[in-house]
Amino acid sequence: MSGAEERLRRLLGGEETAWLVDRVHRRLEQGRPPTGTVTLATATPGQRRAIEVLLGRRAGAGASLSVSLDDVDRMLRDSGVTDGGLREAVVRLRGPIRDLAGENAAQAAAWKRAFARLDALVADRSELAGWRSWLESTGVVRRLTATADEARTSLDRLAAVLARLPSPGLPLGRLAAETCGDAHALDEGRPLATLGLSAVRALAGLPYAGEGGADARRAAWAAVGVHVDDLSSLVLCLGLPGDGHTPTGRMLSAAKAAGEPCVLTLRQLRRHEPPIPAGLVRICENPVVVAAAADELGPACPPLVCCGGRPSAAVWRLLELLARGGAEFAYHGDFDWGGLAIAAAVHERMGFAPWRFDAASYAAVPSAAPLTGGPCPSPWDPELASAMARRGVRVEEELVLPELIADLGSAPP
């Protein structure tokens, strides 16, 4: 070891001066010059003595210890310990200085590239803008992925998934296989599935984090037409005509004759090919309407289908079979923003005439329940959404149950 190296380590390489070297090292990594003054709030006698030896003078009194970096730099140069002064000394003691600003800039650029494809998609999908901000504010992507490169792979796949949605009647495994090259990429517990589910909730107008149960997960995917499996996707109906030559047709015939509601799975409906001719089919939002109609009308109840909230893949499949059979639809639901969103989806896809689901019907029902959430249009009757915004109350379907049952009871056979 040379004499200069030995002097450097004696002056700045000990434990008592480590705090000073560390402070300067951090400054250099941050791209700041080793100038100005640094202060140690509570200095030990040993640390004070070490600075006095370093500078060749008293280091003041009191609990804190302040050191001029310019004085240290000058001393190192003038004494011949280091020609490059304090910067060179810190490099020799701690090793090369990292360019933290450059590293941070490179990392930021890598993360920007990771989101590039997803951001391009979101730019054309305004309904996802709030969700994209939520991804940023929560840092959920960085928690789920270890690096920007890993995130880019996941987010590119996520963009491919979202580009296919909504996609009525599509199995989740097929969606994953066609967009990600892996039929299990959207299986519960995988990072992509977590991100995908939050995006699906955004498309469905649901809270991005949402509930974690299997039922909530199935319902969220069903809202964009994707079914997790074809047995858990269900539809409730009453009074639909059946036939005597298909399994589903025989089930519907037996249920109609008994006046009992019938629950059909997506599996049954996917295997049923013939159209279902039913004339006018009324659609309700809540199962309570079906239960009351079965109790009061039994076998005399005309065709009635329940959405059960946001339509599942099974609901859409049944409505499509009915439409192919020439059915026309009349719709009633809850007078709240969620109810209007559900109705708007049905109206856009199937079309319907309002069944006591217009501005006049809304105004006729007393209610004091506050209307919450964000407004939604009502294209079948634009005045309805305006009336709801002005009045500010919600009217649940149960409040007009007697009128709905009366309508069903007076329908022509």
C-alpha cells in the first residue's frame, strides 16, 4: 500500500469518518457536487476527534458536528493524498459512483415501454381511463411483476385480452389461449388474471378491486360476455314454451306445465340449437318478480326471463335463441344507475320496448331512497335518465311488483 493510500485510509477510511464518506457518496450518486456543508446531528467524541485530525483544527463544540466539504477537498489536494480531491477519495474508498439519475431515467423509460401497448388501447377506450389511473396510483402492476420487462409481457397480453372484450359467449380458457397463447393465463391466482379481472370490472362499471369470491369473479367476467365455465353461468325463466324432441325443450315444457321457474345452464343452452318461438317475452332484473309470478300465476304466466343483475352468458344465449324464434322483448328493471346500465346493455344488443320502464312510470312511484353513483343514459327513453337525475331517488323493482304481476296476468295467452 502506498503512503498516500495509507494516509487516505487513516484520515477517511475509519469507522469515525464513515458517515462523512457515506454522505458524499450519496451526493455523488445523485449527481450533486461534493461541496457545501454536511452536519451530523449527534456526534460522538471519537467522530469529533477524527474530523479534527482530518482538518487539523478544532471541530467546534456542541452536540452536532458540521464539516465543510470544500475544506476537506482542499486539504486532500494540498496534502497530496489525492490529486482528484474528495471525489477521488470517495471512489477509492467506496468504489465506482453509480449514475442514479441515469439509472432512474432508464428505469422510467422501461416502465413507459411496458405500458405502451396498453396505453394505446386505453386511448381509444374512454371507459378504461379511470382504471388506467387506478393502476398507476395503486402501483398494483409493480407489486405483481418483478421487473419492467416482466410487466411488459403481462401488459401486452392484457391489452390483447381487452381488445377482444366484450365478447359474448366466449369461454375464459379460449380467450386466454387465443390472446396469450396459454389457456391458463387467466386462471385465478395468476398476475395476469388479477389485472384482467380489474379491467373487466372497469368495463362492467364495477369497483376495480371488487369482491374476491368466485361468484363475484364469474359475474364480472359474465358482464363482458365471458364465462368461466358453462355450468356456473345460469339463467332463470318462467313460462317459456318448450318442445318434445330436445332435452332443454322437454325441461321447459315440464316447467311451464307445472307453473314453476326453470333454471338453465349455459351448457344446456349451448347444446340447444333450435330457436325458441315465444312471441312477446318480458324481461325483469330481479328474481323476486319470477318468484311472485310463479306464486300468483303459475302455469298461466306468459314468457318471462330474469337477468339476475348484469346478464350472464347464459342469459344472452337464451335471449338469442328467443330472438331467433321471432320473439319481441319488453323490459323492466330497477330505477337506479346500475339498473339503467344493465337495461342499456340489453337494449343495445337485443332491443326492447319499455315495460313500465320510462320517465312517466318512474315519476309515478313514491320513493325516498337516494340515487347514488354516476349517471347512465336511457336510449329507449332519453327523458328517463334526465328525470332520475333531477329527482335523485331510486325505485327498486320490488316497489312496483303488484303492477308487474297484474301486467303478466292480463297478457293474452
